[in-house]
Amino acid sequence: MVAGAPVLMARTLAHRDAGSLPGVSAPATEHAPALAARGLTKRFGRRVALRDVSLEVAPGEVVAVIGPNGAGKTTLLSILAGLQTPNAGAVSRPPREVGWVPQAPAVYGRLSVVENLELFARLEKIPDPGEAVARMLEQAGLVDRAGDELGTLSGGNRQRVNIAVGLLADPPVLLLDEPSASLDPAQRERLWAFLAALSGRGRAVVFSTHNVDEAHRHADRLIVLAAGEILFAGAPRELEELAPDDFEAAVVRFLEQRGR
Amino acid sequence: MRWLLLKDLRILRRSPLLVGVLVAYPIVIAILIGLALSRAPERPRVAFVNEVASADTSFEIGGQRLDASRYADELFRSIDPVRVGSRAAAVELVRSGDVLGALIVPAAVTRRLQEAINLSGSGERPRLEVIYNIEDPLKAQAVESAIKARLGDANRALSGELTKLASRYLNVLLSGGRFSLLGQDFDVLGLQRSKGLLEQVAADLPPGSPAAAEIRRVAAFAQLAIENLDLSDEVLATVGEPIAVKRTVLKGASTPLEAFAVSVAVTISLMFVTILLGAGMLALEREEHAYGRLVRGLVSRVALLAEKVVLCAACAFAVTLAMLAGIGAFVDLDWGRAPLWMAALAAGALAFGALGVALGALAREVRAASLLAFGLALPIAFLALVPAGAVAATLQDVIGVVSALFPFRPALRAIDAAVNDAEPGITGALVHLGVLTVAYVAIARLALGRFA
């Protein structure tokens, strides 16, 4: 949870207008942002991991956060998810209104799929946990594996459960930290189809990745982070001009031009 | 918290090996320690060679014949004698390790003892011979201590006989009478009768006679000797045992060793189950990557710690209460004190549980947490069991402070007070455990700052 005064402000704002923050320039969307952050700064000792980062994500929008190692991608998502507290800045929604899918499946290997979902549904205080669990089993295509222990599932299926837990409370925003890192190509395709369907239903999706081509293919908007600062925020096509046939080369060239 | 508790119980139920080891290990350790504490050490096996001919085993003190074998029996109270026929056979048994040592009673021992009593012969004191290995210093010390202690008893018994004899001689000297020495009977006048005779002779002499004055001086000397010899019994008793011991127990030690061993065994089981479970189950939240998901609004960090403490305390409480009830089938326990048992076990389990979650929060990984818990638990227990006065005063103070910082000693005191009604009672120990519980939860909460 984002602690202190910024949280109070963020909660107030969340109740007021579903996620916008004053002073944050919104992208060209017709709706109020699903998630907004303003002036996020995070320091670890003397090292600055994030420096005055602001962003907004529209409902139904898919945003990819890319950048070199140590750029601050995971730190940014952790703050948006409420796992870490920023030294400065605020997030528009409290953690309970944001779905969080960490890179490693955050579920219990000794419990079955349905037991994991039931547990988190109860902890989320969802009014009808049974209905929510049944819905997520259906959406994640896990009805047949509902009684299986997590430890016996493949990495792809575990990741599906991981995402399903993040979506149990039906949040308007879903944050995913490198969601495809441990998946094979077929599992990856199923993941992106699943996320596309979510976005089609109006959920905002923000994910971090090292795979630039994946970001190019599946994101509506890119945020390029380096050394804790946003260097670029816009549609992928705006970077394509730097290397029209190779998007990864275009990103590398962009970073070189910016001295990173 | 209820759902987390149910989740953890479900995980434990699906880990039968872990639960089995977690329950069996402390119980086995506790039983071993309990046995070690409650049973007297085995008597060391010692080869025994008696070279004294059976006809020569007695000696005479003041006309009274005493059997030397009676004094040898003193030795056998502390050793398990393996009787052999010769010194060579005894040495061989010691060499082979079949016995820890050998005790040899030379043929001349009773003769020399008789000569020493009679103040005759060469003046050489009677000696016994002890042979042992020093390969194992602990065993060698045990044998040496046992033989020295029992020889001391035998010497004291002989000294007592000699004191009695000397006292009889002095009484004869004082009051007169008959006694035997070197086979001859003597009739002794005695100082008291001598003084009477002298006074009578002096009275019969003419007044002013110089001889009467001399005789009265001798009678006065006899009176002085009579008065001082009256104290001879006390003097001789003091020579035989210069320092007597009066035992006064001021505090503690009100629990018999066997009953105390029950308390130790239960406390050790309580400690192992709670510390290992608490450390492991908290670290498991991190290893399963669920910690971050839980504390971002679903559960507060303090509630998560409280859930783990309650979980492991409840499990340990159930295990140790069952253990205590099981022990009660074999050892005489006061079942009327069962509510106090439960209070002591609950308070101890909560304090150990809090220590466990603190270790889990500091170690962060299940294996590291388990290792840390194992590594810490045994020294804590051993330090708390070091008896007062067994080490230097400064070290004792350090041990006291260290033991007060961990729950073992107060938990042991609480359980001992609850089970055995031991002093100084249960209240102080319960308060101590409560303070430690709060302190360790606070430490765990601080450690969670770097847990995710």
C-alpha cells in the first residue's frame, strides 16, 4: 500500500473520479484514466531508482513498460501495485483496486487451484467468493484443473492461476511484472490472447517486459524507462521510424540517441 | 486471519513427513534428555582383585575384631566390580577396554592396617592400587572420583573405629578399669581413684608435714588432668571429622530430579515445535511469493505475524499437552493442576512462536530459517540448564542475562511451577514470557521491512 499522506489523497481521488490525479497530463483518451501516478520518486539509500515519474493509463488500454536492466520497471510496477512506498509522489488508486500479477506465481503450491482462488477471494472480502472463483476458473480455462495442486501444474497453468488471482476482485487495472518470462511460445500466445480479451472488456493492462518485440505487438502504448526516468511515452509506431524493419533495433537506437 | 490459519493447517495436513518429523524429533530429543537427567549414571565397571587370604580379612581394634570386607563394600556402592583372580588379569581387562579401571587389594593390606593400629611393624601405611586408562579423560575422571570418594568413606569409617578405641583408652585412664594390649590384660587404677587415694594419704599425715604438701600438689595435678580428659571425647570426635556439615535448603531444588526432567522434556518439545514451525511457515510465505500479495491490503503485517504465532503455538500446545498427558500415565502428576499446565504451555508456546517468526522474518528463506532455528534452540536450552555455581560468577551472570532474553528458561520455570509446584511460582514466569512475546513480535515486524 502507498503509505502516508499521498495515499489519503490517492484514496480520496479514487473515490472522486475513478483514478485521475491533478497535474498529470492525460494521453489522448476520451475516458477518465483507469490509473494515474504523479511525481513518483523512489530512493534506495543514495541510489535513485525512480525520478519524478508520472503516467496515466486509460480504461481498455494496454501499456508496456520497457527499458534496460535496472531501469526501474519493477520498482514502478511495485509502487503502482502498493507493494512499495514512494519517497515522493502519489498513485490514484489504493492497492485493493489494482490487480497485481508478480513475475513469479504468488500462489500456494500445496493448495489446489480452486483452494488458492477461494483463499484469495475470501481475503479480498469479495461478496460472493464462489461466484468469483467459478468465473475466474472459466475465464482462465482452468475448470478441468480446479482440483489439482498448484505444484503439479505446468509453469503456464500456474501463471494462469497467478493472473486469475490478480483478477478475482474484478479490478479496473491489472499490473503484470514480466508475465511471459517463464512461458513457452504457445503459452505466451494464450496469455496475450487472454490479456487482449481483458482489455477488450475495458480493463487497463500495464505490463513490464524485456521482450521489445512483444511490447511492440501487444501494447497500445510504450513507456521507455532508463535510470529511473521516462524517456519515451507514446505509440510504438513513433519509435518505428528509427529502424522501420527492426523494432528492437529502433529501441536500441533511441536509447543510444538519449545517451543510455 | 481465520482463512490464513485454515490455509496453513491445510498445507501442514498435506505435508505429513514434515509434520511427522516436527513432532517426532522434539519428542525423541526430549525423551533422551529426560532419561539423561532422571536416571543416575551407570556404575563404571572396574576389575577387582582381592589378594588377601580369606582367613586374614579381619583385624583387631581394642579387642574388637573387624572384617575388612565390610569396608570393601563401601567401594562397591559406586562401581560395578568385575572380580578377577590376579593383577595381570585385571591389567589385561583394563587394556582391552572391558573395564574402565582396576582396583587391587594387596595381600598385606590387613596386616599393615593392624600394625598401623598397634603402632608396631615397619610403619608403612596400608595401600590399595588403582589402575586405569587415561585415553578417555572423562571416564578416567569418573573412575578416579568414584574410587576416591568411596575410599574416603572407608577411611572415615576406620577413623571412627580408631577414635572410639582411643576414647576407651582415655576413659580407662580417667576412671580406671581393665583393658587388653598385645594379648595381656591390665588393671588400671585411673586418675579419679588415684586422686582419692592421694587425698586420703595427705589427710592421714601429721599437720605441717612437708610430704603432705607434695602429695596435695600431685592430687591437684590429678584433678586438673581429670577435668581436661573429660573433654577428650569431643576432642577426638573433632580430630576424626574436623568440619561437620549442616544442610539448609533456602530456595529451589524443591522438585525431585525425575519430575524436573519431565518439565525439561516438555519445554524442549514445546521449543522445537514452535520455533521451527513459526520460522518455517513465515519464510514459506516469502518463498511462495505470496507475502507481497497478502500485505498489499489483504492482511496487515502484524496480523500475518499474529496468525503465524497463533498457528505454531496452537500446534505445539496440542503436541506438548498430549505429551504431558502421556507422561502422566507413567509418572505421578497432579492432574488437579492441569489448568496451570495449560496456562504455562500456552504462554511458553506464544513466546517461542514469537521467537520463531522473528527468526523466519530475519532469515527470509525456509531452509535458512530452519537452520537458524535449530542452531539457536539447542544452545538456548543448554545455557538455561547450566546450574547456578557450576561456572565462574561473571560467566554465570552472562548466562543469566542471555537466558533471560530467550523464552526457554522462563518457559521451563512456568512449566516446572505448573507441573511440580516448584518455587518461585508461575506468575513471574508468565509475565516474563508475555514480555518476550511482545518483544519478539516487534523484532519480527521490524525485520519484515526487508522481507519482500
